[in-house]
Amino acid sequence: MTELTNNGRDYSSVTVKFTKLFINGNFLDSVSGKTFETIDPRTGEVITRISEGTKEDIDIAVKAARHAFDFGPWPRLPPSERAKIMMKWAELIDENTEELAALDAIDAGKLYHMCKAVDIPTASNTLRYYAGAADKIHGEVLKMSGQFHAYTLMEPIGVVGHIIPWNFPTTMFFLKVSPSLAAGCTIILKPAEQTPLSALLYAHLAKLAGVPDGVINVVPGFGPTAGAAISSHMDIDKVSFTGSTEVGREIMEAAAKSNLKQVSLELGGKSPLIIFDDADIDKATDLALLGILFNKGEVCVSSARVFVQEGIYQEFEKKLVDKAKAWVVGDPFDPNSQQGPQVDKNQFEKVLSYIEHGKRQGATLLTGGKTLGNKGYYIQPTIFSNVKEDMLIAQDEIFGPVMALKKFKTIEEAIKSANNTRYGLAAGVVTKNIDTANTMSRSIRAGTIWINCYFAFGDDVPFGGYKMSGFGKDSGLDALYKYLQVKSVVTPVYNSPW
Ligand code: ADP
């Protein structure tokens, strides 16, 4: 389906087929008729214009989703039938992998080969995982006391609003949609304004797979308008959000002020990677570099703070810097590229301003710090050492290829430093010592601890934050239960006295 140009690996002319809101099974203009630009971060040029959803469009989408939930077949289908449709959707995604990968690459500056090999196949597998769980949702039988007994029903929570960010347009879409769909919910999803393209193609494929009209609605638009209309809507039963901590706070507030809809939040991070003296230095430098440079550092769990024990620090630092200098930043369609452009001008400028802060506050710039090329939003892999823990570059989520490196002496000091953050999304520990690994994994207040690995995700592994990184898990059966609610049904065992 994708049009190839040049040497067979330039997908920059991929045809964008869907640019309108997807509501109740149809692609529609927005009520206002307004559109917004989506930009190619390789050049800063406009790819196309997308219908801009606002409150009125969210209202229409919620009506469709409400009707589909209250009267439509989806929540009432035998779960195995829901599963079949989800499996079919997964198949269609696999058949369109290249086109979907190209859309995420031009919209977000993500590496095309990575999207093709990882993001898209992982998404269809996430759908399959939850399709497999759909017919394993069940309650309990409870004995009570005396003459009553009870059973519980696990019912879908209802109409769900998903608000997702731009760094993983595909992964986020399916982390949210798959469990809610398996639970029997109906959905309004707002993709990030920077990356609406693949979400609209996913909606089209959902319809082809047989997802009934109104069950999935995709409304692109901006946060303060379309996003806020979701979080404050009186007829949405739950909002599931991934994005910044600041916006998460606004969403929770809007949910509380409207209908007390349930909220789950996957927010920012400033994850520590702690490397002990007994580590293999080559492997550890690779892990640290990947931890911060993967997806150009636009990852909520990136290893933005790296702590290295003093015995290997010098050698580690030298190897790390050499490898960072050899890291290939370039066009996301070039298979040799390891890092594409930042998603947009805002992020590009934000990252550069943090780099300036780092320099001004007295950290040592070991490598990088500059932009690359004369167009687009490319930034060099950047490493600071001598970082003090109260510096902005050690505390704020930069969301770019900027690492803060620090030396430590003892395990106690490492624990203290790792926890010296308002966030608690993830952490990595590199050591061959099982006692060190166990102590660290129990002492760090974060939702995921990776021992001798990093970025190791699984559909069955719950993912979510501690502290100001949010609450409520994506992935695993925990995510499925987020979209279910328990109803207790009580009945007399013997002849009722009433
Ligand atoms: P980032 O800082 O990574 O861009 P944001 O938290 O700003 O992340 O955005 C993540 C998602 O939240 C996007 O879809 C965005 O449009 C949406 N959003 C932004 N502001 C609001 C808001 N006030 N209410 C609801 N959604 C919002």
C-alpha cells in the first residue's frame, strides 16, 4: 500500500489517507470545520491538515460511544466473539505494518525500521494478548453468613476516554484501547496533536475488522479543548491518560469537578540507572546509552540519571563518551540511523534550553549539546557529568537525548540518590551480586525495576508509576481490571423471609 520513492527505502511520500475525525464508524469533518497542521520533524514542513476536534465533536463522539455501550452489541457479545474481532484487527495491522510504520516515522520522527520491527508488531500482539483474556473475566462466589450468599460480576466500566501522547503513537493507542475493548467498554480516544496520523488508520482497520460503529471513536485535537472536554465530560465513566505530570493534575481535577469519573495516570519520570563496580563495563555503557538515546530520549522511562560506582567510573565515562560520539543521528528512514529528530519545534527548543541550564548551573558537558543539520529538529547525544542533584537537569523530565551522569561510593548513597526525585516510574540496576540486586529492587520507589536490562516490556507485565509518576497500570491483567467494575449480587440461599 505504501508508495516507495528513490532507492526503495524512502517512504517520505507515504500517502496519508485519513485526515478526519472518526466518529460512529464514519470519517467526518469537525463541527467547526477547523483543521490543524501536522508537521514532519525531519524538515519542519507540513505533512497535511487534520480535522480539529473540539468540545462539540467530543460531545457527538460521547453520544455515539454511550449509545454503543448502553444499547449496542459490543458489551453484550460473548467475549469469544469480541476476541475474534480483535484478532482480525490484529491481522489487518500486521498486513499494513509498513504503511503504519511510515506514518509514525513521518509524524513523530521515529525510526522507521524500529517501528516496523517493534512498535507495530508489538501493538498487534498487545491486541492478541487482551483478546485472549476477554473470555477469562469472571467474578467470585461468596458464602456470606446465615441465609444469604453472593456472587460478583465483573462489568465493563462503560464509556472510556483515552488521552495519549506523541512519543509512541502506536504503542500508547494499543496499551489503552486493547484492554478496554476486551473488557467490553466503548471508547473515545484523543491522539496527541503532534501525531494523529496512525490513529486514524487504526480506526479504519478496526471498522474493517468488524468493530461495531460507535465502539471506537478517534477525535484528534488539542489538549485544552478536545482533551479537556474528555476529562470534564459528564457522560464518560473513566479517563485513562498518559502524558506530563502537569496535565495529569489538570485531568484529575477536571474529573473530580465533573462526574467523579475514575482516573488513571501514567505520567513523567526521571528514572535512575545504577551501575555497580562489578558490572561488565561494555554492556553497562551500551545499556546506559540505549536507556537515554532510544527514541531520541522521548521516553517516559528513559534512564536520564546514570549513577556509576567509583571503582569503574573513569573507564565507564570514557567508553560512554566514545560510544555517544559514534551514535548515528539521522533521517529516520535510513536503516543506519540510531536516532531521529525530536518530535517538534517546541520539544527541540525545550531540550536545548535544558542543555543551556546544565551548562549555566555548572555541570560538565562531556559530549554533544548542539543541534545537527540545517533543517529539522535533530540534537546530538548529550552527556553531562559533575551533575548536582538539585540541578534542573537532574530533577526535571527533559524528554530528550540528555544524560546526567554521577559517581557514587556506597549502596546507601545509590539508594538515596535514586529516590531523590518526585517521580517513580522505573529504575535500572546493573550488578552481578544478587544481594545488591535484591536490596536495590526493594529500596527504590518505582513501578518497574530492571535488573541487568532496560526497556524490557511484556504484555503480561504491569507498567505504571509510583509517586508523581501516576497510578493505575497499563499492561498485564491489572490494565484489564482498570476497565472493569465489581458488582455484588446477594440472594437468600433458602426460602426468602421477604
Ligand atoms: P507532552 O508534555 O508529552 O506533550 P502532554 O501532557 O502535554 O504531554 O500531552 C499529552 C496528551 O495530553 C496530548 O494528547 C495532549 O493533547 C493532551 N493534553 C494536553 N493538555 C491537556 C488538558 N488540559 N486536558 C486534557 N488533555 C490535555
